[in-house]
Amino acid sequence: MLRSPNAHGRSNADVVRPWANGLDVTRRPRRMWIIDFGTDMSMDQAALYERPFEYVKTHVQPVRQRSRTTIGDWWLHERRRGEMRQALKGLARYLATARLAKHRLFVWLPAATLPDSQLIVFARDDDHFFGVLHSRPHELWSLRLGTQLETRPRYTPTTTFETFPLPHASAEAASAVADAACELNQLREGWLNPPGADADLLQRRTLTNLYNERPTWLDRAHARLDEAVHAAYGWPYPLADEEILERLIALNLSRSEGPRRDVASTE
């Protein structure tokens, strides 16, 4: 489809995009693609992308015609997530985590990649933000306030992210978190994709397997990140898990009390 020409001279790369779901984060990228005509492309415009449109016409339209709610605009995704697309616009990359996973893993995805509903995505591209979310404080918070399916924790944004008190860090402290996060990501990528590795080795090198094995270098990289995040909060390092949670709860409460008083006073 990407190589196929169109009558209006535009490339099918406009509407054929890389696609990722939770397995691409927890295992290895499957290099899947998806046809995506955006949020409001008309049928006439979409039809000019000949091969993608005809594929959707053959495989998608019959299914949508049997639906009670999604018959109209059958060439567009049922849930187009316009607000998400707008938030990600202009970023070279964005952060993603699988909604349901054994380990709470965060990865960078290229801006061109369309995320599946099994990914929670964040419209941020800075290493500091990556580092805070991949730290022990946020992991503990997400485990305590999230839900669970069988033995796998589920990341629920309304309870785990929207309630999480991010550190109000100085520029120096934020830079230290970013440096540690960048190092962690580079080391992981080096382990996942070593030069000259054969297909059998690559198949076994997934983020889930890496965190199952938890080699010393990974532990040390996370320790450096956690120490930097603690410093960003103004905390000593290390702290016991329960003390971290107590401090986060205190921060959450102190930040929520002010706006509540303001609202009450205006009413």
C-alpha cells in the first residue's frame, strides 16, 4: 500500500501508519500497520487513497453495516480520539505504558505510531517526565491505587496518574532525573537490540523477560533513577516503600486542600 500510487499524487503513507498495542511494549515490536483516515476525512478524500480505501471498503464496511451505532462514516475509526491526537500533535515521540501488564513499563513511541486502546499514552516527550513515571514512587502509587486482573496490575489513569503528585523539582534536580532516565532507556535498548543478534536471541529479549530476570545493571540503573527522583522531591534516599507512600499521600492531600478551599469560598 505504501508503494502504490494514487490519482491525486499523494502517498498512502498519509493514511497507513505504524500501530502499537500492549504486546509491542511488553514483548517485541510486531511492526504492525493500520489504515487511519484521521478524525474527519470525507469519503471523497479518503477514496483518493485507493488501495487503503478499497481494503477498508471490503473488510470494514460490511462489519460496520451490521452495527446499530457505527454505520455512518464507516471508513473512519469508531473511536477516533480527537483530543488525544491534538495533544500529541507536534511531538517527535510520546510516552506509553500497557494498560495491563506484570511490570509497570514505560517506553517511547515515535509520533507517527497510532496507539491501540490497550496503551495509555502521555503527551510528553521529555526524559524528566519519563524518569518520574518509571521511578519507584510512581510504581508504588500505581500498584496501590490501580486495579488488577488475575495477577496482572492494571494502570487506571484516573486513579493512578491524575492523583499522582509529581515533584516540583528545581532545574538542576529535573536535569539529574532526565540524565538517569536517558541512561536507563539507552541501556535497555542496548539489551533489547544488541548488534549482530540473531532472530532467536531477539525473540527472547523482551522488556518483560528483562524485568523478570532483573540483572544487576538494571537494578543499579533504577537505583540511580530513584535516587534522582527522591532528590527532586527533596527526600532522603533510600526510603522504605510505606514511607514513600505516606509522603506521596501527604503531598496529594496538601495540594488538593488549597483548590478545594478556593472553590468553597467562591460558592
